[in-house]
Amino acid sequence: MKRIVFFILIICTLNISILSATAPNWDPIQGTQYSMVVFAEIILYDDPFTGIDSSNIAAAFGPGGESDCRSLGLWHPAYPPYYDGYWYFTIVGNTNGEEIHFKIYDSVTDTVYNCAETITFEDNTTVGNPSDPFDLTVFSFGVNSHNISQLGLSVYPNPFDRIITFGFSAMHDKIENLSIYDIKGRLIREFTYNDFNNSNILNWAGIDLEGTSVPAGIYFYKVETSKTHSIGKIIYLQ
């Protein structure tokens, strides 16, 4: 009973911390000399994230985090049959090769979310277009890579078109599970410790639990050990 009450208190605390967020004051940096353009579609969990509610915000950031805002997205509503609606970013900077990441503010839940995807800043380039925008996603259980180094994990090639390899240079902790999920958080495939061979390598060929080939798209892997876990994104090109 005490354990149940403890978990309820944790859940309530997390919910309060999420809902207590306030609208961010993201202000793009000034005095830059380069720029690039990104047309993006944003999916928040299973649903499109749009600017129909003018309080919603989408923004791009450089390596400096929220103090290094590079662009505020402009929402362009659907214009059938030409496009379904997209976010337009003019991303600025002074250095090519920087990693650009994206955040959104959802006014309905009063919450800031991190998008899973990043791009590389390159002057005078365009990513996506109105009819085929770049995909930005917020995944239901979050994406992070802070434990990858602890696991000695490498994932290659990524994106992949036939087989993707998960390799572990060292296995100090026993791998309990390696799970593959689709963008909606549904379990696609699950591997256990016994599925790894003696060289600490596991291959996945885009086959689901039923033995059927999965469609091309964005997927997520979750590696769990007795002490830690790691979640990351993979792209299947087919």
C-alpha cells in the first residue's frame, strides 16, 4: 500500500511540474550573416501540431540551447490540394555544420516539448518544401541518448534500407531487452539477452512481431539493462 501511495505522489508531482510551465519568451539572435530555410510538419504524439491556435509556438535552436534561438516558425495553413499546412523556419547563424534542434510550446497543455529530429546548419540551403515537409516529431516516451556511452552502443547504418545493426562494445550490465516502437509508441519488435550473439551484435531487418515487413518511416529503439536504459531514433528507408 505504501508503495502504491508513493508512485501516486510521484505521478502527481510530475503532472504538476508539466502543467506549471509558462509560455516561453524565445527571441531569435541578431547580427548573423548566414541563413537556411526549413519547411516542417510537426507531429505531437499522434496528432499534427499546428499554428491554428496562435498561442502555439515552434522554434529552432543552436548549440547554446534556449538562449541560442535561431528561428521562430511561421504557420502556413492548409491549401488543398497543394499542401496540408506546414511550419516555415528561416534559421540564422554564423557557422556551418552546427546542430540545430527544435522545440514546441503547446498552449493547450502549457508544455514545452523537444522534437526528436535535428538538422545540420548550412548556409543558403532549403530543407523540405510545402508539399513534402521535413518531419519533426515528439515521441510519447521521450527520446534521449544520455546512456548510450555507458552501454557502448553503436547503431548503424542509420538511416537504413535493409538491415540495421545494434552493436555493444562492452556489456558490463546484462541486456534485458531491446525493443522497437513505431512513432505512435506501439511495440513493433522485442529482443532479449538470448537474441544477442557472442560478438554482442544484433541485426533487425524491419520485421515486426508477426513476421511482416514494416513500412518505411521513423522508429524508436529502447535498450534496457538492470541499471540503465537508452532510447533513440532510427529511420527505415526500405
